[in-house]
Amino acid sequence: MNPDAKMARPAPASLMYPLMSIVERLDLAKLFAKAQPLEVELGAGDGGFLMEYAKLHPEINFIGVERLLGRARKIGKKGARAGLSNLRVVRLEGSYVLKYLLPPGSVQAAHIYFPDPWPKRRHAERRLINGAFAEIAAQALAPGGKIFLRTDNADYFAQMLQVFAGNGRYRPVEFPSALKSLLTDFEKDFQASGIATLYAAYELAQAGFLA
């Protein structure tokens, strides 16, 4: 037997990270074998975009945040079978992870694609992207970090633009074409039905984190 084989770490059955606490910051060194730039996807869905992106960029670590257990398990198992050592899945609500679990200034990019639009006016306050979210994201992002947004809902898109235009910490930047080419599972269905995707991207132009 190859002596090195005894030292090999067995491949995990799932990339879901078991949270020992929801009040302590994540120790990224425990999540990933390599210290690399970190990107997160909030509301990772079935993980189609995230896993493809992680395959293309082994030099980046990724955390997929998904509230629904079934979806989180699916991403974790599929990612493990694909051998994506640079991917982990956390099952929790996205803004909570940004505010309380990720180390301040640790995120190079946050991807938020097709969040629930809550189209009824009385439910609009439940939308993820609002003024408070922009401040929470500024805490987690590194200076120069970026937020990438996609939606098919024109009203929600207008709200997204208003939120980030009204926050002096951010400036609009171009949404990379290479990133647009990587579709989410929802987006594939939308495009097949002729529904256009609306894109926006912002960069954290000013440092300064919430207490």
C-alpha cells in the first residue's frame, strides 16, 4: 500500500457545513483547506450556477447560502461528488449569514440571483434587498468587493437600483459578460419562456464596517 494513501483525507459525502453556533463568526480556515478569496451566493437554489462557477474558478473559495434544507442537501451532495473542495454550503437565511457569521471584510463578491420578489405590495417589506441589507453587505464585503444582482421582476429591479444608488458606499460597475453566461437553474427556465434577465452590479467604494 502506498504510505501516502494512509494520510489521505477521505472525500466528504456532503459539502454542507454543520454550524456549531449561529452566534459565532465562521472560521474560514476550518471550512477550506486553502486560504483563497471568498465569494458567496445568497439563495443558492439548486446550485446550478454555483457549482459551475466553482468548477471554473478553483482559485476562489465559495459559500452557498440556502435556507431550504432539501436544496442545501442537494448542493452539498452534488458538490461533493464533483470534488469541489473550494465549495461549502451553509443552511441559514442569507442576510443573517452576512451580518453575524461571516468575518467582516472577508467577502470579495456576493451573488444574489432571482431572490423572491414578493410581488404583492403588502409583502414588499419582506424583500431581501433593502436599505438595511446594503449596510449589512458593506460589513461583510472587503473594500472593493462587489455585489452582483439578477432578477426578472422589473419592480424589484427598480428597488435594487434605488437602494444602492442611495448608499454612498457603493458605485455601479459593469456586470461581466463571462458571469452573465453562467445561468442559474431559474434563469434557464425563464429564458426558455422568453423572460429577460435584469442585471446590476455594485462595488463597495468606501471602507467602514458596522459595529
